Amino acid sequence: MEMDKYPLEKGLDYAYKVFVFGQIHNATPNIKRRWITYDNILDELYKMGEISLINEIKYRITDNENDIKTFKTITDKLKNKNDKLNLLLNSL
């Protein structure tokens, strides 16, 4: 298997995955559920084309900012949120 066939993961994405793994490793079910919700929020933002907001969330989370506050304040920048995104945010 040649390594150059697979693109290297961006540094931010890798840092975020490592950070999230640290948060959920040996965590309580409630904490794991919260991070699944965060992942679903990021998926919705991706579907909406909000890549810059996703990157801002990842930067702030990996800088140890409060995760709930970060997700709420950054998504408050959106003028139009779909129903699924609203449901996810209201579950935080």
C-alpha cells in the first residue's frame, strides 16, 4: 500500500480527533452522548456548507474553550438554521 495515495489529514482535523478521543475515552455515557451530538452538529454544518464555522469550532475546542458554549456561540452566527440543527442545539 503506497502512502502517497492517501491524503494527509489536515492538522486541525487530526488535533480535533485526538482531543475528542481524549474526552470520550473512559468517559460517562452522558459525556459520550454529548460528543455524538457535537459530531451531528458538525455534520449538519458541513451539509450547509459552513466549513469556516466548523473550523472555528474545532480551533476553539482544541484550545480548551468550553465545548457547549463554543457550539452555541458559533452557531448563533447562522441566520438560517434547519430544523435538525435547531433540535441538536436545543438538546445541549
